[in-house]
Amino acid sequence: MILSFVAVVVILLLFFSPIGYQGKVDYDLSIFPRLNAIFNSFTFVFLLIALWAIIAKKNIKMHRGFILAAFTSTLFFLVSYLTFHYMSAETSTFGGEGIVRPIYFFILITHSFLAAVVVPLALFALVWGWTNQIQKHKKIVRWTMPIWLYVSLTGVLVYLFMAPYY
């Protein structure tokens, strides 16, 4: 819970305060958003396979392996995301018009809110699953899995919407 709170605070500080790298960056930072989308894509696929492994195959070992893979790709995403927002002096703005604009902002807002919500849920689900507190695990993953899938998929969509503006 503390880890998720710290992550949210750091992200908010990077967005709304002058904290950040002030020097010159000698490489193209635009690779980071693409990396973020790739990590989100991996997370989405790993979660789907983990879900299939436990529901269709009843294979706990496979399920755990793909959940760990999803956590790993999410961690790589978080490091890449924070690095980009720390190193980048400017942020890109969405330039879409018409019906695309409200669709983009709906996806962005729900993605951002649920990304903050899913972190503690996923951590509790992981701990309860690993410690064989199965009833607690089953209860929380009914919410965690769909939210995490939504967040990882919409992370890719946000990138696709924003790609022309990086």
C-alpha cells in the first residue's frame, strides 16, 4: 500500500512541479512512450494468458509465472514512464479534433484514475495468492484483473492517440 502511494505521489510531483532533470539530454526521449506502450502490451498479453491458465487449465504454476511476468513488465513500464517524465522538459499535448478528442480524454482520464487504483489491488492480490489466502485472493482479483487489463490496454491506446504528437 505504501509503495502504491509513493508511486502516485512521485508521478504527480513529476507532472505538477518543477522537479525534473534540468540539464541537456543528448538522446531522443521520444523512444520512451513507445517503450511504455510495448511494456503495456506485454502486460496485457501476460494477464490474458495468466487468466486462461487458471480458468481453463487450472494450472497454478503457469498462472503464477505469467502474473510475475505481468508484474515485471509493469515495473519496466513504471521505470520507463518515470524516467521519461523526469528527463523530458516538455510534455506533448493531444491535437486531435472532433469526436476523437472526447474519446481520447475519456480513455486518458479513466486510464489514469484506474492505474492509481489498480496498484494496491494488484499488490494485495499477489501477496494473498502467493501466501495461499485463496478466498481473499479470489475476492480481490474479481476487481483487480479486469481493471488491470483495462489499464494495460488503454495505456497502449493512449500511446496510439498521442504518437503523432511526440
